Amino acid sequence: MSEFFSMGGYGFYVWGSYLVALVLMAGEVVTVLKRRKSLR
Amino acid sequence: MNFYKYASPAAFYPLAGKLIPWFAIPAAILFAVGLYVGFFVAPTDFQQGDAYRIMFIHVPAAWMGMLLYVLMAAYAGIGWAFNARLASMMASAIALTGAMFTFLSLVTGSLWGKPTWGIWWVWDARMTSTLILLFLYAGFISLQAAIDDPRRADRAAAVLALVGVINVPIIYFSVQWWNTLHQGATIRIMGKPSIAAPMLAALLIMLAACWLYSIAVVLTRLRRIIEEREQNASLFARSTV
């Protein structure tokens, strides 16, 4: 299991990439859904 | 059936609402499948080890950044040439998602470059032209925000978007035209792809997921833009008549 998370020593770069992707996409979805509420 | 009626923002608004779940739900499923194939089925690369797995988000993000720019410029151009409000609104709705994917491709590229090239960033042709793409998106968004009259803002932003299209083939062919650290195309239009089948499968599934995600988010944002603009229009009509 820890072998999987270490990604052959590249864990920081691999998981970092997917974390940034998750934050950006989730952030975009939340922002676009919130935009509706602020209007009313 | 008359499809032209959907060129009107008021008619398209409910249609877009109905379409969104049909893209959002498959997007979530394909992201899950793509990540599963990418992390559990695709083998470790013999040259790059597991660092290559960044590819499954980096390459789709880079493609979406370029494709969405072309789509945004096309809609902006149609909105300008045919005075079609909905097309201009679509261009504005695309801009932020395209900028997000371009930014994501730069960040993931940096995170991939550090372990494989030993450097976070180099001013080579591909990275520089991708950074210019991000600036073009930023220019489009801020130009539109800077002009009060929405239709004038649409026209000004359309000019910028259309001029900027020239940058997209420059990004695409940059790895062939100039010497660069960046590796060549993974999937070629002609000829065989340069990677193993499960890697290719994961890449294509992630690309499909990014497309579906983009459509769902852009349609949602388009509905917000229609609400804002059409509300202003009705208020304006009431105050002047």
C-alpha cells in the first residue's frame, strides 16, 4: 500500500498533480454553482 | 423541428438545464474509470517510472486548453459576424474553463518536468507558447469585464480571441519546429501511438471525462450568464420605455 503511495519515489509530483487538478476543478464547480445564489 | 429557436438565449436556457446532468454524471464516472485504469491497470514506464502517470491529467488538460480556445474563438467570431448574442455568451462561458485547463497543464507540466528534466520551468517554445495561451484567455476575460456595454465587450473580445488563434498551431507544432526539452506527440493523427494500450486507454478515457466535465461546467456557466444579461436587458427595457 505504501508502495502505491510512494509512486516509486515520485509520489510528491504524481499526487501533487492530481491534487492541483482536484482543487481547480472542484473550485470551478463550486464557484459556478455559487454564482447563481449571489444573484438572487 | 426548428432548431434555430435555440439560438435565442431564453429558449436555450431550459434546454441547457436539461442537458447538464447528461454530461456531469458520465464525466464523474469516466474520471473514476480513467484514474482506475491509469493507476491500477497501466504498467510502470521503463524509462520514467511512475512519474509518467502525471500524463493522464497533463495531456488532457493541455488538449482542452487548446481545443477550448479554438471553440471560444469560433463562438466569439460567430457572435460578432452574425450578431448572435447566445454565441458570444457561449464564448464567455468557455473562457474560464479553458484558462483553468491551460493553467492546470502548466502546473502539472512543471511537476512532471522537475523529476524528469531536473527543472521546474524552461523558456522553450512549447511552454512559452502555452503561457501565452493563458495570457490570451486572461486578456479575453479582462477585456470583456472592462467594457460596460456587453455587446461592445463581446466584439472587442472577439477580435482578441480571433487574432490569438494563431497561437494554437504554434503550440501544437512547437515540438517539431524548435529544439525543445518537451517530448513529442503521444498520439499522432497518422500512424501508431507511441505508448502501450492500457496507457492509451487511460489517456483517452481521461480526455473524454475532461470534455464531458467542460460541457457540463460551460453550460452551467452559460445559464448564469443568460440570467445576468437577460435580467439586465429586461430591467433596461422597463426603465426606458
